[in-house]
Amino acid sequence: MNLFLNNTIDGENNYTLISALFLRLLAVIYFIAFFTMTFQINGLAGEGGILPLSPWLDYLLNDLGWAAYLHFPMIFWLDQSNEFLLFATWAGCLFACLLFLNIFPRFNLVLLFIFYLSVVKAGQTFMNFQWDGLLLEAGFLAIFLRPDSKVMIFLFRWLLFRLRFMSGISKFAMGDPSWLGMTALIYYFETQPLPHFGAWYFHNLPELILIMATVLVLIVEIIVPLMMFLSRRYRLIAAWITLALQLLILLTSNHNWFNFLTIALCLFLFDDKALKRILPAFIESWLLASWSSRLRKPTTALSHQLKSILAGMLLLVGSLNIYRLAIADNLGYHTDLLLDVFQQWHIVNSYHVFPTMTTRQIEIKIEGSIDGKTWQPYEFIHRPNHLDTRPTVVLPHHPRLDWMMWFVPFHPRFLPWFDAFLIALLDNKADVTALLESNPFSEQPPNYLRVQAWRYQFTTPAERAESGNWWKRTYLGPFEPLPGKYRLSIPVH
């Protein structure tokens, strides 16, 4: 292990600026992640939310017994009230600010990991995104980060490698025809969960360019990550190529803070020598002055040994995750159990960004009525509503409900929470309707709901010039995929 690190990590003590800047960026991303949840968590998991936390925890205890605490680690076992949920999100914002100011950084890194892991578990399906796992995995590694530790620098590169490489190979492992046929980007910009106006321009590029871009994406995700463990020259090339792709994604997609975190992880492909060439002198001085006392403290022999053991364990589990994704779904009961435990704690995650490509953008429109004759729509804040409204840029915010609505038409496993959402609308729960653009039934709850399905497509430049619309749509009919136990007991027409 030490020989490998000596060959892949150049020099000693040349990652002080890199480490200082990364922890600052991590603090900002943690703050964003917590802050965006402060006005969503009660509507998602609060007492009057879509998936209330308290009954779910009762179910877990009855089903799993004491093992529930191991498999679903969170501080909310102590209290599931709305007040405590809000306390956790605001406390996370505070810890992120303290980390940014370098006030007890290690202690705050531990608290940030514990509190965000708790929020992720409490949010259930609404927090089951790969960027949540990525933030926790990066946050866990950051607890042990020191600029003179070759082990930790390697582990951050290993994390970035797995994120990019697994995203690439998953596209072949899943056997998706659009990736195999190199046509994925013909559909991606239009059919992604939450496109902004930049996607319209990219979608209307010539198909040949989009096919070539698909090939380039696969090269960047599969071949370029291998360069992250080569000599400094190739590592810097890999860094700039990865950064370029992330910037292009930002120009077309509302992927919250996911791409910003990936960009921050790219720092570990550089070193202080490279960073000094592009970093303004006053920022360099500020970082060194504010972080040097803690980040330059030498690593002890015991600490180095413990980090080597940690590195070996994370390297093994990460490699098994890659093997399970690419070659064998089942590695045996005990191995799969080990991987699942690490995944539950988000210490080592499996990544597979857009392994399959949706070829249609299906929008679910919900309408309510008092008398069953006059219908009024519930409109989401960030989903396509009016055809002439420009798709909005909402990053780095992550509107969880708007995102989850995209999944509903495509898989039955999302129907239970959607069922609960409809019931919450019939009950006119204030915390839930607060997640929408407006509540058309603020005075009186509706007696009926109906759900309609529409196919949305980007207009062409000619169509937009004529109509002024960014979207066009086709009515697909009533959306009624709620068979058996998932059907509402209250009339939905």
C-alpha cells in the first residue's frame, strides 16, 4: 500500500492549499444541502408531511427490533417532532458555518456527518439520491483529512474515480439501448428530471453532434478516470477534462449541488503547485493563515496506521461495489450484507448516474374539485407548467418533491409515496401544500382529485419563434396506475 501511494502521490506536504480549499467548499455545500431542507423537511417527513417519520420508525422497530438502529442510524430516534426536524436542519447550517470559519473543524465535520446522515434517513425516498450519499462519503473522509497524509489524498481520488468510472460502466451494465446505440444525448436534455433553459439549446443541436457528444461522455466516464492514478501530467489532464464535463452539465441541468461537489473533489487531482498558478494571492494567504495551525499538524505513526487500515477497507469495499455493478449482481449473502451496511451508513456508496435514459418526458398534472365538475390545478414550483414559461435555473437548490414527481410514471415502486401525497392534498395538509406553487383550495379542501398525464417536448427553434413557447405537449389520458393496495380509498376521478 505504501509503495503504491509513493508512486501515485507526489511529494510531501504539498496539499495544504488543496485541503484547505476543499474543506471550505465542503462547508459551503453542506450549508446548501441543509438550508434547502429547512423549508422542505416538515412537508416531506414531518408530522403533517407526505411520509411522516414517527409511524415509519415504529414500523421499523416492530419489524427489525434493535437492528433498526443499526440499519437506519439517525438522531431522530430520540424525537420525531417538527421542531426537532427543523432543529436538525438549522443546526447543520450552523455547523457548516463553523467549519467554514475553521472553528473546531474536526468536531464540526463529525457533527455534520451525523446530522446529515440523520436527515437523509428521515427523508426516506425523498433523500435517496446519489448526491446525498456522495456528500456523506466525502464528509466522512474529510473527518480524517490532513494535507501530509498520502492515504487520505488517495482515498479522495479513489472516491472521485469510483463516482466517474461506475457512472460510465453502469451504462453498459444496464444494457440501455440509447447508451449502447450512442443516442442517449438525443433524449437526455429534454427528458431529464428538471431541465433548465440551457437544455433547450443543447437539445436542438444537430443529431450528429449529440451522437458524437454521447461517445465523448462515455470516454470521459470510463477512460479518463483511469488516468487519475497515473503520473502528475496525466492526472492534471484527467482533472481538466472532468471539470469541463461538469461545467457543461451545469449549463444544461438542475442537478442541485451535485456537480459542484464533483468539482470540489477534482481538487485532489491537483496539488498546491498547480493550484497556486490559478489561485489569487490574497485567497492563498487567507487559506494558509486561517487553516495552517490545524492542517499542518504532523500525522502520528498510530494515526497513519489507522488510516492505512481504513484505506484498505474502503478500497476493498469500493472494489467489490464496482465488481457487483459490472459483473455479478450477487456476491454471496455475507459479502452483500457487508456492502449494504456500508451503503446504509453511506461510508462507501455505489454510483450509477443516468445508467438508463428515459426517452419521453411525462408530466403528471393533479387537479382538485369541490363538486366534481369544476377543476383547479395544483402546480409545482419548478416543474414544467405553462408552455411559454422559460425552464428555470434552480441550482444549487434541490426541490425534492418536484424531482420525485418525475419518477412516478416510470416505476410502480414510487406509487406508495405518490398515493400518500394525494391523500395529503385531500386532507389539505399545510406543510405539504407549502411545497407547491400555490394551494387552490386554501379555504376548503377538495372532495375529489384527478390525475392527468401529458407528454412534454421541447419546441424547435422555428416553433418557438412562431409561438414563443419553450414546450409543446400531448395529452396522454388519465393517470390511474394505482392497482390494489395502492389505490386511494377516497374517490379520485
